[in-house]
Amino acid sequence: MDEAITPTRTSTSCCIVGGGPAGMMLGYLLARAGVRVTVLEKHADFLRDFRGDTVHPSTLRVMQELGLLDKFMKRPHQKLREIGGWFGRESVRLGDFGGLPEPYAFIAMMPQWEFLDFLSDEAKELPAFALRMQANVSELVLDGGRVVGVRGTEPGGAFEIRADLVVGCDGRHSTVRAAAGLTVEDVAAPIDVLWFRISRDPSETDQSLARIGPGHIVVTIDRGDYWQCAFVIPKGGADALRAQDIGVLREQVVKAAQPLASRIGDLHSWDDVKLLTVTVDRLTEWSRPGLLCIGDAAHAMSPVGGVGINLAIQDAVATANLLAEKLRDGTLEDDDLDAVRERRLWPTKATQALQIGIQDNVLAPVLSGANAELEVPLPMRLLSSMRPLRRLFARLLGMGVRPEHVRSPVA
């Protein structure tokens, strides 16, 4: 190899590709356990916009178990203690987090960059932790069919990192899982989402999360001085909508979300709108020798319920619980990696099944019936009328299926 392009070579116990929620949480937990870990993030910072950033009670409980919750809650956020909205002309109340212990009896509506910056700051205090930004991984390093590291580029040039374990946490378009040839099973998603922001009067008292009208669904997330909005559209419908004037989108949004009418002019052009192509999938196998995928790299989730971030964090906690001590002691075997899939597959399947049920039985029919008079579905009526059911639903949504406790060791 030419000397000018010879990569710098380093080694670590665990190399995590992707500094999102799964990658940063796993990096923190492993370093906390005394495992030498390097997290590679391809972007220059964590500033990502146009996504529904919800920190659920399951994640807040993890932060509490780590002794970080009080400090974490000093970051900018809004507390969502109840979930409700409008279905046609009727107000519905769907979830009440009051049945959970007070320290995490709410969803924290916090921009994801705040969450990631917080974890990054805490992890950097640990001597075993290293974070490299603008480190773009392009290929895996193989030795006899086993993954032994990664190669990529960063501002200083090419690099190669050798590791006892490589963990792919690089999202639903994962470079790592593609390079490893892992098979993806498409579970199907009938919707896509357009993200945008509309300014908000801080004195606004209507905290409705979802506004559903004939043919239109708008989610409004309170960000203090603005609404972060998600406009749900049929799968593949973005191009046809974008071919029209931005005024068409404004009109459709206001049909479902009348309170946004006075400020809908904030949508000046299509440049103010970002498309999220919704994918629901999962790997048939999450690992191969020397490599493991978790989070969106192992299972892309629908935005329904905002559970994707939190499921990824649960994966990270389970991975640290199962592998940290073995990684630290140098006793990790390739057969140990599949224990993560065995632990997390059922929660993944159950959550995706619930999301698909809501997509197919609520969202898709609404989107296909632009001229129909909406009637509140019976399950929503029952939730809205019975507080115990609202608390049960909030617990399922907020804590997820078989939530994880932090059991990884402390160095």
C-alpha cells in the first residue's frame, strides 16, 4: 500500500460504529465496566433535527439506575404526563403515566442532540472511553471469515481499528450490517412522514399530541417555542405532494390541526420539510463472528409511539449486561453474541407487531378516507373513558415489553 494512504492503526476491546442512542449508551456502559471502547460517529456533532425525540420512562429508569437522572433532567425538555389528541371532532385521552413511579412518570420531550451530548459528556469522564467524530466507517476488517476491526476515513486521513468485538449501531441504513452480509427481513410499513416545525406561543395550553382528521394525521410535539410536527402520508406519496405548491401541504395540515392555522405561514417552501421514509424491518441474525448489530441496525422501527430510541437503548443495556464482563476479562466467545438477539428478539417482534396493528387498523384507513366522517374506534373510546386502561396503556408504551435493568458491572 502506498505510504500516503496507509491508514493509522489502533486497537481497542470494543469498536462501536455509530454514535446514536444505542451506540452512546453501550459505549458508556462498557467503559463504566472497565472495557476499552471506541465509538465512531461519522458526523461532526450530534445536531440532528426533524425527528420525534421522546425519552420514555424505560430510558429515564435506566438513567436513574445509573445515578444520572437528576443531572439529566437539567437538560432542556418538556414533560408529557398524558397522551391525548383529537380524532375527528372528538377529544380522546389515551395514556396516563401517573401509575408509574414519580421519578419517571412521564415522557421527556428532549431533542436527541441533548440526550447524546449528555451521554457523551458523562462517558468522556471514564478513562476507558474514546469518541471519534467525523469517523466514517467504510468496510470491515476480516481475518479468516471473522470480523476483527473496521476501516474508514476521518479528517486526519484513513484509519484502521482492530477490536475484539465490533458493534454496528449505525442505523437503519447500516454500513456495518451491509458489509457483513446480514439478511434483513422487511416487515412492511404503509406510511411515510414529513417533518417540519411551526412556531408556538409558549402560553398555548392545548398539549394534544395527535390530531387526526379525514385523510390527514398531524403529530404536534411541544418544543417550548415551536411545534415539531409530523405529517403522516401514505407510503411513497411524498413525490406527488412535493410536485405541488407548498400551499397544498399547508392546507392539508390545517384541515387536521386547526390550531396551527395562524402560524402555518412558517412553512415557506419545501426546503422547510424533511421526509422520513418509514421502514419496519429486522435482521434474521444479529451477529457473525466478531460482529454484533443492535438498535436500528438490527431492527428499524415505525415512528408510531416514538419507541425506536428507547428500544435501541434497551438493546444497549442488555448487550452490556450480557457481554461487558466477558469483554473486560478477555473471555468473550463468538457464541456469546447470539445471546443478545435471544434476549431482545421477542420485545422487538412484540413492539413491531403493535406498531403494525396501529398502522394497518388506524392510520392507513384514516389516510385512505379523505371524505369520510371519522368515528373514534372502540379501543380509543375505552381508553378515553377508563383511567385504569389509560394507565395500563401508558405503562406498556412507556416501559415497553420486558424492559431491561442495568446489571453490567462497575469498574
